[in-house]
Amino acid sequence: MLLYNIGIKLYSLFIRFAALFNNKAKLWVSGRKNPVFVRIESSIWFHFASLGEFEQGRPILEAMRNLHPGKKVVVTFFSPSGYEIRKNTPLADYVYYLPLDTSGNAKRFIDAINPETIIFTKYEYWFHFFNEAHKRDIPLYIVSGIFRPGQVYFKWYGGFNRRILSLVSHFFLQDDASEQLLQGIGITNTSVSGDTRFDRVWANAQNPRVLPLIEEFKNGHKLFIAGSSWPQDEALLAKLVNQYPDWKFIFAPHEIPEEKIKNLIDLLPEGKAITFSQLKTEAEGLQSGDFIYQSLTSNNLQSLVIDNIGMLSSLYAYADIAYIGGGFGVGIHNTLEAAAFGLPVIFGPNYQKFNEARELIAIKAGFSISNETELKEIVDRLISDEAFYNNTRKKVANYVKENVGATEMIMKYIDKR
């Protein structure tokens, strides 16, 4: 406990130091400065690490709102990338940064919001918040949980971490392997319900947003989308643009600072790329900024760079092939958003921590590449072999459809209690 508390304090000090140089760290610190929590009689509390976990847990959030329309809903985020984008979500009555995990903060926060149910998505295990909920007999659920053998919970020295897990009322897990790991350390309050992300992406694919500017940009061409791309991905993908002149390309970078957008534009064939904001400006008949591009209907306009957040999940509806970024860094991003539209998905070599990526590879509906040659080989085959392409799309769509249903299973259990 002493080491844990010291670790929390040191983390806070490190973030405060990093805030001097890093905007994300600065938001993390400023968002927790002198917080004011509205006191309410009763609530349902959802916590999400970041934006990805919010989208993952969103089906449960929506279901709980429908089941208890008069109940106040509190949402907390650990990361600025979740809070800043979803702080005004209509799905919550109150949205906060999660206070630092200290005993005092946990008591004050839970005193203020009075949760009758607490739901954490996928991961984040905070001892003091969990312990306070446990002492007050407030049911605490983990949804879409997933565990790996190398985690500290399963090490000889992980006793304190196992104690944190013991404070959870019930784990709704993504797979059998996670359940077996937990049972191996004596935790049996588990159910294998699957991943709620399948429910979220499936619902999105059934009713995608209509994006007229994207339709005009595509203009009847085949479309390749690079979602959540990083510079390492973009360096490879930019070479495809010249190799497939009849295709259109959309890049939706994971990060969109002006400098990174400009670097990506510079990678692409000169005069054939435009940002979405510039495309929108041109479509509105206004001046287009620092660069002059061909008109919207020009055949020379081949690449579009998305310089905003929030469009990507809808863009896949217009695509024919998707590449998911992050695989040359810490790990790939969300492959399921693209898979829900039946798209073949390509990604870099660092995908092992993601069940869906491994499963897509196993059914030959997802493809990992490590270099330019491998990327060109799979793209060539998908483009030239119609039977292979159509079969791949069918496999991908079936895979997503067969894994829908986690939300219903979870809600049946929670509602029963």
C-alpha cells in the first residue's frame, strides 16, 4: 500500500513536470485543478480511460440510459483525449476527469456522486476508488475486460494487484483465456460475454453518417482509407498513391497538429492532395488558405487528409480497403470500425495484444505487413483478384456479425441484480 501511494504521488509529480513541455500533460493537470463535483442523490458512474474505451463501453452506457431514463449518469475519463472530445456528450449528465487515486479523493468523489452502480470499461484498476466502493457495498463491474499472462496480477509479486481485482463485483470478459487466468488466481466472479466494441461498430455500420463531400471526392473511384495513421505508416502508404493512380486515398491521422498534417501533405504527390478543411472551404466557394488546389471535381485530386477528429468511423462506409495505423509503434488502433463495413484490413506488425487482429488474421480476413514489399503484395492481390477480395469481405462481415451480443448479455446480468 505504501509503495502504491508513493507511486501515485510520483506519477502526479512526473505529469506536472511533463506539463511544462507537453500539451496533453498540461490538460491532464489543469483538468484536475480545484475540481468541483455537483452533489447528487444517486447516479450510475461510468469510467473510461480514454476515447477508445468510451466508444467500447458506449453500448452499455446507452442501454443503461434507456433502462433508467430518470437516473443521473456520471462519466469520468483518465486521459485528456477522452475528456476533451466527449466532455459535452449528451449521454452523461456530468463529465469529469477522474481524480488522482488517493483515499481522500475517492471518499470525496463517491460522497458527491453517490453511485448505486459503477462500470469500468476494459481496464484501469484504482485501489482507493475500488476499495471505497467495496466498503459501501456498491456493485462495481468491469466490462470487456481482457487479461494476458505477462501482467502483474499473475506474477508471484503481484499480491497487491490481485487484491485490487478482488474488489470487483463481477468481470465481463472478452475471451475464455482471460477467464482461465483469473480463475487461476482464485477469481471466479466472471462471465465471458465478448467485446462490446462489436455491438458499437455493428450499430454504426447499420446507420452510417452521410458525408456529401466524401461522396464528391470519391466520385465513383475505388477508395483506400488509412485510419489512425502514424508517420511510420504514412511513409509506406504514400508510395501507394503513385502506384495506383485510378484509386482515391483518404488519410485520417491519429494526431492532427498542423505540423504533422503538413508533413503528410508533403509526402503525397504534389498538387494532388488536399486537407478536409480546405476541401470544405473550396466547396463553400471561399479562399482555400495557404495552398491552391484544383477544384473539387478535378481528376488530379487523388488524396484527402482528414484534419479533424470524429469522422473516421463514418469514412469507412465509403472505402474498399482499409489500413489501420499504429502497428509500427505501440500497437494498432481500432480494426473493428473498418471490419464492421466488411472491409479487408491491413496493419503493421505490432498487433499481438489485440484479439480481433489475431482472429482476423486466423480467418485470412486481416493482413499484417512489415515493409513496403509486403504492403504492395497484399494490396495488389486484393485489387487484382476479385474472388479473393469478395471472399475476404464476406469473412470480415461474418466475423463481426457473429461476435455481436455482449451488451445484451451484460445488461441481463446487471438488471437482474
